[in-house]
Amino acid sequence: MTIASIPSRALLGIDAVEVMVEAHLSAGLPGFTLVGLPETAVKESRERVRSAIINSALEFPDQRVTVNLAPADLPKAGGRYDLAIAVATLVASEQIAGFSEGIRGIEMLGELALDGSLRPVPGVVQALLAARKEGRAIVVPAANREALDIVDYTLALGLDSLSELIALSIELNADDSTILSVFDAARAKRRKRDQQGPLRRVNTEASVTFNPIRGQARALRALEIAAAGGHNLLMLGPPGSGKTLLATTLSKLLPPMTRDEMLEVASIRSAVRGQLALGSAAIRPLRAPHHSATMPSLVGGGANAVPGDITLAHRGVLFLDELTEFKPEVLNALREPLEAGKITISRAKYRVVFPANFQLVAAMNPCPCGYASDTKRSCRCSKERVRAYIGKVSGPLIDRFDLIIEVPSLSHAELLSTQTSQPAAEQRAQKENHLWERRRRMIADCRAHQIQRQAALNSDLKASVLEDACQLTDLKKTMLVTLLEGLNVSSRGAHRLLRMARTIADYDGFTEVGEAQFLEAASYRRCAVLEGLL
């Protein structure tokens, strides 16, 4: 055989697109030509493939080798095609008898080292999911073991080297062998020779430690409501009032992810180089970019369509500390993803859609000096400076926050109220942690009830079903009209208030939304610092 084809996968955004690697051997001067819109890293694969084949006790063909990566109009990047190129070259040169018959249709992904070993590549989770969807077998580097564990596909196998793949092909040539049986046997051998036992399983149990929060009863209540319904939260307060601690606590209050959510998050992390360590897969992501973040780093994009922080926070929390220090154009880019749950990046060479269903939590000072709302320290800023400082955050973005609360500074007595003897302090800490675990279970039950009832969290309820979800009678509508006119909110703000009232009722265990829930929801839309901006 002088021509062979091996399927592989390209990474476009966070999607695994099929690429067919075709190798052809022909007469002429020895050479290696790679076509199919390869970038520099792909062109350099010819040297890696040559050395890997020679160091695997095989011969690189002394002929003219032409490798095509189809489709030709799709840009190819990285060393992910090395293994497929090497195997296609070996098949075309007929160095292994029956190889093409035994391994036909198996997808291959991996970067080759010069000694023939396989190195990990990004986007393996997507490739495994795509192969499983099409019912194909797939071979990837064993170093991508966490991706193999979380997808857990029976026709997927992790290998350490090209030599191991050659040995696998011999097994596949046996008359009584199937791909499944050979893969199972290969996995069993790997576990046996691994001194640490089987491949490490991904941890799906979320172990959470809560830091104690002193005071801030109203802020804690708002935190629980935000966590229970998936609502966006904006906190204003002087420096040192605990805004950052509250934000990180909210991410810990969220329930563990479902299996489908875990796969979504793992696919995103797998697509980003440097994010291959999946860690505890059940814990929801928390992203906290610095206020100097650029627009591509926050929303995604760049030369190779890289996901941004809003995509890396998918199914989790995006925390923007010092909100007013972000560039206005960067903040305004969040408006569409907050509504749609996704973002479309369109450039001259590509158009990709990234998921971005995240919960936004932000914190900001009320003025440049930070003490405009502090009762203990005097503010040095003029009204014009305060107005200009708050105005850095646009009204449409502020309107997308469900809860807007002030976080006052604590007195020294409140901060030092827990300074007791060590045994008593330990007992109190255990009690507080137990309380937080109880709250976390309540929030998980509340969200599970919402998903079961509406197939979405309350924050995602469509406007068309809000009236039924809140059981709005004529009497309630009359009360709401007066309430909303007093708040001076937009139509979007009115819908967010209804969603929040529904969450408050769910969290407190009421089947019907009453006046108390509407009033509490309205109280979270009042903020003295932002009065007149909503």
C-alpha cells in the first residue's frame, strides 16, 4: 500500500473537528511534504515524526512522502497530529503487515517526542466525547489520564509511546481479537505495571472548608439567596469590609456539578493549554481576573480563538473585584453573555461560539477613597468625583445585577468577639462549619427543586413563565405596580425582581410567593450609593 488515511481531531475553539491525515508514498527524491494549511508547529512535525519512527526500531521511508491534512481550508495548529502522521506513514510504507486492516477507523491524537514517547495535548476531552458520539475507537497520550477518567469511554485508550501502539496493532491483527478486547487487555497491563495501581480516578466529591464570617447578617442573607437561585450579586462597601471573603464563600455554597456539567467544564479546561489538570471535577469553577484584564482575556478570542475567563467560569462564578477599575469597554462586553449564556467570537479567519453561563459577583468601593458610605471614617471625595467614579460602571450593566447590597465595615468589637479560649474557639468553629454545610445542603435542595420544576434555575426563567411561577393575582399585580414604580427599575429589573422573589420563597420553603418575598426582593434593589442610577 502506498497511501493510507488515519482520522484525528483539530481543536477549533472548544470543539473537536475531524481531520483526516492522509499519507502517500511515491517515487522520486526522498522528501517530506506537509499540506493542508499547517501552522509552524505542525510543519515541524516532520522532524519529530522522523526521529520517533527511527527511535522506535522502524525505518523512515526512503521515498517521497506527502501528507495531507483534510479539510484543506481548516487551519491546523500544534503537535496533536504527530501520532496520526507517523501511523499513516507506517501504514503507507507497509512496515507492519495487516496494520491498516486491524486499526482501520481508530482516531489518533498525540504529540511525539524524539524518542517516540507521547506527550499530552489540549482538547482531549472534546476528542473523546466526539469519538464516543460517533462510536469510534480512539488512542490518546496516557499523560491525558484525567481526561480518560472523566469521560470513561470503553473504546478509548491511553498509550505512552509509538512502540506501544505498534505492539497494539499486532494484537489487533489476530483473527479472534476485537478492538474492545484488545483495549481492555492493554488497560489491564497498564494497571498491573503501574506501581501506584490503576489510573487515578477524578475526584467527584467536593470537599469544602468555610472561612468564618463575622457579622454582615444582611449580606449573608443576600449571599444565600444569590446562591440558591443563581442570581448576579453586586457588593459595595469600604475597604476591609469582607466583600472578597463573601464572594469566595458564595462559590463554596454552590452544590456540586452534575455529570453533564462536569463534562462541559472539563471540555473547556481541556481546551486551554496549562489548564489540563482537571482537579476535583465536582467543584464549580471560580475565576477572579485582575482589573487590568483585556477584552480577549475576559471574553475570549485572540489569534487561535482561545476561551476567556467568562467561558472558564461556565457553570461557576466570575468574581470581579474592584469593578470600577476595569476598563468600561471590557465591562460592557459582559452584557450580552449575561443574557444569552454564551458568546460568539467572530474574526476574519474564524467564528466560534463559547459557552458562558456563569454567575457574576462583583465588588466595588463607593468612591475613589473608599469611605463614602462608611460611618466611622469621613470621605475626602467631592460629589462630582463620586458620581464620576460610580459612572465608570454603565447603567445597563448595573441593571443586570439581581442583588445590589451595601457591605458596611465592622466594628473592632465585632471582629474580636470570637477571641476566647482555644477549646471554645474550636467548638465554635465546628458549629459554624456545620451551619455552613447545612446552608449548602439547603441551597442544593432549593436548586434541585427549581431544575426539576422548570428545567432551569430561577435566574434563567423566561419572562413568559414568570407570572405563573410567581402566582400573580390581580391583588399582587396592583401591589407590584406600586412597588416597581417606587424603585424606578427597567423592565429587565422588574423581571429580575420577580425571579428573586420566587427564589426567596423556594429557599424559605413557601410554595406561594407572597408580599413579604416581593418586599425583600425589592430591598435588594435599593442602594443609597447607586440611587438614581437604576
